[in-house]
Amino acid sequence: MSTTPGKTLAGRRAQAARNDEVILEAARAVFLDDPKAPIAAVAERAGVGISALYRRYAGKEDLLRQLCHDGLRRYVAEAESALTEPDDWAAFTGFLGGVVDADVHSLTVHLAGTFTPTEEMGRDALRANELATALFERARASGRLRPDAVVQDLGLLLEACAAVRVPDSKRTAELRRRQLAVLLAGLSAVPGAEPLPGPPPAAGEFDWRWRRGE
């Protein structure tokens, strides 16, 4: 049976998309284990030739940037979805749960400072902060969020959950959800609770790690 040029092209595009997905999954696994790993390790894990990888990404930095930008977009998508939830506290906790399940902050912790962010990433980061702030303020307005918490505490909360990792991925997800529940209990308003210690994290206090060479 003959194949039309249009079908052949569509088939090649579909295969290219599948290859790209496999490469990104492999890159995520490799660089979360070792951010200094060579790009050849990604090709080996993905089961593709190094030339196939270089056809998609000019080098390791481009691949790292793509991984982190994908994570940032997922963060934004989780926040946008949560904002449609009418219950303010459920929107807040649902957002955090979605981000923890997506394992976005593992990329932040491991890959910050390993590449130069683009202007588009900068815009998406601002959008992410705006959305997280909106959800945080809704949670505060609900009366269920302790009054001395600040939106910057969310980054620390998410990084604490991302730090939980065991060899079994399913168990990792279970433990991270448990950790999130513990941390959310600490953020919940409780009459007579002791105030949080020390000055709260400030806006931009952790931006230093995104500057290369620091």
C-alpha cells in the first residue's frame, strides 16, 4: 500500500515528538541525579543517537533551559487551574498539591544557575509569582491561613517537599504528600499559636542562585 507524502510527513512529526518527549524524560532523570552529567548520558538513557539529540538541542544548556521552562509552565498551569476553584482554601491547597505532584521544584533546586534564563522565562516567572500571590491572598482572606505567613514561604514549602526522595517513585509521591500535609498544618491559622520565628523570607532573597557562577 502506498503512503502519501502528507501521511509520511505527519508520521515523521509524530515520531519526532515522541523522540523529544523521551529525550526530555531522560534528561530530567539524568540531571536530577547529577546536574554535571554530560549530554551523552541523556542520549544513552533515552536510547537515541547523540546526533538525534543535537538536532533538537544545540547543547546541554539548551536542554537544561527547556526542562526548567517546562517546569515553570507547569507551575503556571497549576496556578491558573486552581484559580477556577471557588473555595479559597481548597484553591490554595490544590495548587500546592498539583505543584508537588508535578515535581517542579526538584528542577529549581538542582538546576538553578546551570544556564542563562531567557526573557520569556523571566516573563513566565513574573506570571507565576502573580498567580501564586493571588492564591495566597485568597487563602489569607479565607481566614484559614496564619497571619504571619508570607507568599515567599511557599517556595520554601515546595522545596522541602521536593527534597523528599526515595528510590521508589510511588513511595516518593506518597511521602511528599504527607510532608505537604504537615507543612500545610503549620501554615493553618490556629488560635494562640506561637508566632513564626525570625524575619520572613524576603522577595528576591533566593534569586542569587539563578545567576551563573555564584
